[in-house]
Amino acid sequence: MKYYSIGEAAARLNIPESTLRFYEKKGLLPIIERDEAGRRLFSEDQISLLVTVGCLKNTHMSISEIKQYIDWIIEGDSTIELRLEMMNNHKQDVLAEISLMNESLKGIEEKITRYTNRIQEALL
Amino acid sequence: MKYYSIGEAAARLNIPESTLRFYEKKGLLPIIERDEAGRRLFSEDQISLLVTVGCLKNTHMSISEIKQYIDWIIEGDSTIELRLEMMNNHKQDVLAEISLMNESLKGIEEKITRYTNRIQEALL
DNA sequence: ATACGACTTAAACCTTGGTTTAAGTCAAGA
DNA sequence: TCTTGACTTAAACCAAGGTTTAAGTCGTAT
């Protein structure tokens, strides 16, 4: 199986190496393998798990909640329902946050309209 | 003109008083009036400015950028074009962030589908 | 042989966005 | 009068999410 060094993984995921080390310390990189010299080896599975972590981070899940999710993955099939429930709840949170952003955007667009009109009027 | 105490303003805006004091310290509450005893007096204008600040915060504008916006408001009409440009740029940032969240949500929904299927299969 | 680049660690440091604390002022009601 | 509640301040504190630093270990190309 192909393995990536931390530098390669960082480049593929477009995040700093220091962040990958930080994530490992926080428990987000379970069962990470090492070579004889102690260097981390990222498998394809680790990379795709990190992509999932990226989705969760982009949608503002906290590191401690992501850790709970990872812990459940490690625990195995008995936690599938818990994981499903977590993802469903998170989806609702994200939809609510997107709604709030869209609502707030209306207030911003109103400012844009006002300022645009004021600039137009000033030209008359 | 009607004025609100910090407690009333906090209740109307549904944020802690300490946050209002913090915002003032950061320069987000310009020209705030005081009564003879030194207590803050929030006008209707201040409240509606704070509602705008809320829109900007909900869409993840940083406090220092919000301060720049407020400073331009204080500066007067000569900054309308700068404010318009800021709001237009911010709108684009917000739309990009919403897109990213929607993209990431797809990855989450994929998990939901997988877990749902696995639970269904386990029942066969 | 040695120097370089890529890796390792623990610990210190940083920013953001507040919240909490301690000590004090003031107005109003009992 | 005295206490209670709502306010004031400066400064300390906090959590999250990293980033940076310092010191060290490898493997490899010169």
C-alpha cells in the first residue's frame, strides 16, 4: 500500500504540516503508522479520513466533537447509529447556520442598495 | 428621543452587557452618550447600528474590519464609496463561504447515506 | 565525512472574541 | 438610613485553534 510522508500529505490536503501534527495530538489521526525512523506514514485511508475532517471543519464542527466522531469510528460498527445521529444533527446545525448567513446577507445587501443609490443621487 | 440603558439594549439585542462594553472598547460603539452618572445611553440609532454589526458578525466579519466600517461611518459621506466597496467584497466572501459549506455538506450527506444503508443492511 | 533537507518532540507563543472579577458609584424603595 | 439593583472601571482570565521555536535524528547526495 502507498504511504505518504507528512510533507506529501500536507501538500495533498493543502494544510501545514504543523496542523497535521496538532490534529494528531488532539486525537484526530488515530492509529497513525510510523516507519523505522519514527516518521508518520499516511495511508490513503488516513488521507480520506482527513478529507472528511476537512468537511466537518469547513462546516464549523469543533475539534472536540470531531474527535468524538473519530473515536466512534475506531470503536467500530457498534457506533454506527451514534455516528448517523451525530451527522444528522450536524447537518441540521449547518443548515441553520447557512440560513442565518443568508438572512444576515439581506441586511448587507440592503446597505449595498442604499450606498449605491446615494452615490447615484450625488451625481445628479 | 428615547434612550436605552445597557441592560435594556442587551435585552433587546439578546447579547450580554459585557459584550456591549467589549464592543465599545473595540471601537464598535462610536459616540456613545452618557447620563450625568456616567451610564451609557443607547439611542435607536445605536441599536440599529448594532443590528448591522450583528449581520456582519453573523457573516464572520472580524471585529477589526467592522471597526473600519464604523470608522468610515463616523468619517461621513466622503467614505460612502469605500463602504460600498467593503460591503460588496464582503458579500462575495460570504457567498464563497456559503458555497464551501454547501460543498462540504455533500460530504456529510454522503456519510448519512452510507450509515443509513449500513443500518438497513444489518436488519436483513 | 559532511552537509542538507525532511522529519521528530515538547513547550512556548499567538490571536480572536469574548467573560469574569473586584472594587466602586449611584438612585430608589423599605 | 441603609440596602438593593443597576450601573461603572480596569485588569485578569479563558477556550479554541493553531503556529513557532529549539533541539535533535535520519537518509542521502556530494
